[in-house]
Amino acid sequence: MKPILSLFLLISPTWVSSEPSITTSLQNGIRTTHQSGELIWEDNFDFLDFDKWEHEITMSGGGNWEFQVYWNNRSNSYCQDSKLLIKPQLTSDRFGEEMVRNGGLFDLWGGQPGDLCTSPGFFGCERISNGANIINPISSARLRTSNSFAFTYGKVEVDAKLPEGDWLWPAIWMLPLKQEYGLWPTSGEIGL
């Protein structure tokens, strides 16, 4: 039975090696060779496995000036019924309206429990709310496997249910492990 994820950003990746007949993967720093058709990585989301997944913690907007704060918080990302659920919320629900609109320095460099900023570019780790500028009004989650899994050649299967609606931009991306040709998007991406 294939795993299915639901709600706001749903991914259920299963990587299976295919052409050419031999491929390699990098899992937690260990390079392994695989035969064509061999299952080399999967997650059924019985729980949120932090040996596989890492949360991005940033306000940088993902290069597109998205207006959410991404963090590692179980109110935004959790597993339930073998599904990964990513649920956006108002940032003011966690920190109060005053902090979002006029609270001064908002620091993701470890200022909040469990937070340690992962993407400092584009004001990703510190923002100031002062009435004229506000803190990103939505909190959500972005998860990645870049520090735990990568592969060369293969077939990827993803079962996902993604929402539709105004201001929603759910995405599943495969990005290169190394930025050999420069920063995104010059080194490429595959989006689902």
C-alpha cells in the first residue's frame, strides 16, 4: 500500500532506482550502489522521522518572497494516520498580534525554543516589526532531505493531496544536492 499525505503540503516520496541499470544514493553521508528497480528510500509517515527530514527555519520567502515563517513546530507539521500534514497558521496565533505588527526584533537565530535559522539570505533570520513593516503573517513548514538523502538516476513516486485556493502555493521540489552551476535556479529543479 502506497503512503498518502494530506492537507497543505503533502508529499510521500518513494525513490526507486531505474535507468541506467546501476545507480548510487547518498544516505546520511554513506554512498551506496543499487541495481535497477531496487527500492532505495521511502517514508510511510507513521511518525516524523528526523533522521530523514529536516525542517527549514527561515523567513526568507524561498527566493519568491513568500509571506510565511517556516519552522519546526508540531502545530504546523505532524504525522497522523500515516500521513504528513503541513498546516499553515497565523503567526499571531503563536506570538500575538502586537509582535507581528509592532513588536520589534523577531529573531530566528535560536531565540525561540527549537528554532535555529537555516536560511539567512533575504532577511531570513531577523525581521523588525514597527508598524510600517510586519513579521510574516503566516507560519508553516518546509521539510527537506538534503542532509540525509540524495540519489543519481531513478524513478520517484509521490502520492500527495495538495490544496487549491487563494494565497496557497503547495509544492514538491527535487533540487540538486550541490549548486554546481550556481544558486537556484541555475543548477536546476524538478517540481511536481
